[in-house]
Amino acid sequence: MNYFEYRDGEMVVENKKISDIADSVGTPFYLYSSASLAYQYNQFKEAFGDIDLLICYAVKANTNQAVIKTFADLGAGADVVSEGEMRRALKAGIPASKIVYSGVAKTVQEMTYALEQGIFQFNVESEPELYQLSQVADNLGKTANITFRVNPDVDAKTHAKISTGKSENKFGVPWKNVRALCADAAKLPGIKLVGLDLHIGSQITELDPFEEAFTRVCDLVEVLREDGHDLTRLDLGGGLGIPYEGDDFPPLPREYAEMVKRVTNHLGCKIIIEPGRFLVGNAGVLVSKVVYVKKGEERKFLIIDAAMNDLVRPSMYDAYHGIDPIKESDQERTLYDVVGPVCETGDTFATNRLIEPMESGDLLAIRSVGAYGAVMSGTYNTRKLIPEVLVNNDEFAVVRPRPSYDDIIGLDQLPPWLSK
């Protein structure tokens, strides 16, 4: 469901005019819809029905406290990949008993903090990590519930930079090593093997790769149970995509859930899923203002006040994002390159994109940026991080303010020999 729509020729979010928010906050800024966040979460929850399920929001997709708190209030757990993300989840109200710790390079400090909080489980990704976690847990007199993240060597059919389930990827335990590693884990102090985990990638737009991977891992659970391991949890990761372009819609949560239940129900395991992009991606837009309309020899450019440091996905992944004016027009659309002010040719959001004619001062929305937008932003060219705004019906609040230049420059400290 789209909560960013046109009414009387002007784009609104829920029941709030975006132009009114822009007048108050200034551009550029990220804008999120509370109703969209709740709708996406409830789609998953309702699709799985009454099975034993834990939905852990993948915090890396959008780490804003207001977003995490929205999911916490809906009953979500969290999937985290750092101590910082865990601290964010805890502060937003998600209990440690609903937090799953993923990531390939967990440090002793991070393991210690997570164990002291009483984390739900660690998704262990390598043999060295297993032995390090055993030592840390044993020294603390605690037991770490673990799953092994299995690399099923399945092609997720997604962008190479967000594919994580092939044998050449850095993630997970190699398929051929799992049985031996489980046998080792059973003998280690401070370790309790409770299940298996997998995550084959992000922005997956068809069910076949999921089903292939899940089937392989379910078969492995049965083998490991025959080996004597009491496996009660199956963490299926995330990865379900969202529509970025046109009418190419990925599977719905209902279709995904039906497949999961068909493949896994015979095991009687608790199912854990870790959606991120699906929950937040289409819940956000980036609102920007046209600074100049520039005519080149063969192209027309919309130069806007947002830049690649604010939204890096088009530059990093050649990602497509819909771009629409805040105010509709009945004029014939024209071709533009939409670019930002950063001194890089890669500071381009769209090339030869058909958009309604726009002028200096007009507002536009870059769509589907709720995931991997603000979290990947930076201050290149000493540009201010842009605000994040959350709307709830006809109300809005700035949930991350725009810093001042003094805030940014003040992070630097001169050494003693330059301070005289």
C-alpha cells in the first residue's frame, strides 16, 4: 500500500502535505510514514498466522530510533550486526530476549556486552568465532545460544554486492563443514547449539532461490538431529525485495509465508525471519528542491540540493529510484538527468528520466529510500547530514535534526603541535 500519494494535485504522506513539512524543515530531508511501517510489519505477522514466529527487524536497513521504536511497539525483535545496533534496539524498547546477533566479525567486547544483556541468540559465521564465543561465555559463567549461519551455495539472483549465500561470499559456514563444526560446538563450554541460520542476500524478487536454500537447510537439520543435536530454531534471514521500478512486484509476504510453511513445518522449529528493506524501503522518500535547471548541448539537467552523500545507492549500486514532483502537472514529460551538487560525476540520481517539467525552487521526491538511505549517508564535501522526519496521520516530527557546520567541524581535534 502506498502512503505517498497525490491529492488535489499535490503529494501527501498519510494526511500531511509534504510541501508544508518542507516549509518547516527545509530541504533536503528524509520522510517516513508510520502507517507504512506498521502495514508492512503486519503483513508478515498476519501471513504466518499462529506458527511459532519471531520477526526480527534488520536494524541495519534504517537505524533511526523512532523507526525501531515503531517496530518495538508492534512486538518486533531485532537483528543486529554490531554493539551499536544492539544498544539502539535496547534503547528503543526491544528486549534482549528478542535480539539476534549476526555479523562476521563480532569482537570480544561485543560478545561480552551481548551475553551480559541476555541476548536471544548469536548467528555464528565461522569456526574462529565459535571458539572465541565459547571462551568469552565460559569466562563470564554464561551460556551462549547459537545457530550456525550456513552458506547454502545458492544464487539469490540479485545484485552481486548484496548477494551473501554463494560459496565465494564471506558470509556463513561452508556447507561441507557444518556437521563437523556442530560436533565441535557440542563439546565446548559456554555454548548451546539451538538451530541453523541462513541469509542468502538482499532485494530478492522471486521465491525459487529462497525455497532452494530453505530446503537444503531443512534437510541438514534432519541430518544433524540424527547426529544427536537438539535443533529447535530455524533462522531464515531476510532478503525479500520491494518494487523500485515499474510493475515488477516481488512476491507478497503471504506467498513467501506459504512457501516457508510448506518447506519447514515438518521440523516443528521456531521460525525466525529478519526483514529489513521490505519493512522500511517504501516507507520513505527523500524530499529535495531543484536548485537549477541546466541545459547542456544534448541533455537537460535538474540540479537538486540532495547529493550522493545523502543517498549513495544510485552511485554505488546503479540503483533505480522513482522520482516525482511534489506538485503534479498536466504538461508533457521531458527527459532530464537528475544530479546533485557534489563534485563527482557519479553524483547522479537518474539519467534520461522522463519527468514533468520542473523549475528552480520546485520540490521533488525520490522514492523507496527508507532502507539504506540515511544509514549510508555521510558528510562528503562537508555537507550537513540531512534531517529525518516521521509522519503519523496529520502530525510530523523531526526524528534526527540537521546538524550545524560547527557540529560537523567540531568533531575534528587539532593535535598539540597545531594548537599553539
